[in-house]
Amino acid sequence: MFDFEKLDVYQEIRMINGKTLKWLFAKKNADLYLVDQFKRASIGSLLNLAEGTGRMTAPDKKRFYISARASIFECTAILQTLLDLQMIEESFYQELYEGYEKISRMLLGMIRSLE
């Protein structure tokens, strides 16, 4: 097992990405730019966390964790745009929003622990 797989935040991101990506793949008539950007940000959060875990120095790890958190912020902004455009149900929006908020706090704790 890789170190990143042991992290609770990694498992949280995996879970929310699964929900997000399934929803996006089912949206055949959604705006291609929003869908593509949402996919990139969603996957980017997971990949940056994994890559940061593999880095050897605290500053290097921190940089990737900050990028992972920035991708979570990006996901949240896109999610809010989808809600504004009435392209997502309120209940699903709320579920994802709460997940992103939890992940953001977890990543912030990891970032602060490296200072």
C-alpha cells in the first residue's frame, strides 16, 4: 500500500470524485468547458495530494498540498456555477459542497503541519 492511500483525506477525495465524475459522465448535454474544467480540478486534487505525499521535503510536500486544496476551491466554484445555472439539484450540490468543505479543512491541517 502506498502512503497516500493511508490518508483519510485521500479516501475522502476518492469518494467525492467518484460521485462527481459519475454525475459528469451522465451529463451529455452539459457545457463542455464546465464539464472538462470540473473533471480536471476534481482529478487534479487527488493527483496533487498523491504526488505531494511522495515528495521528500516539507516545502515540496506543502506545495503539492496547496495545489490539491486550490483544486478543491476550483471544484467548489464550478459547483456553485452549476447551481446558479440550475444544472444541478440542490441536494446533490449540498452533498458535494459539504464534502469539499471537509476536504479543504483536512488539507489545510496537513499544510499547517508542515510550517
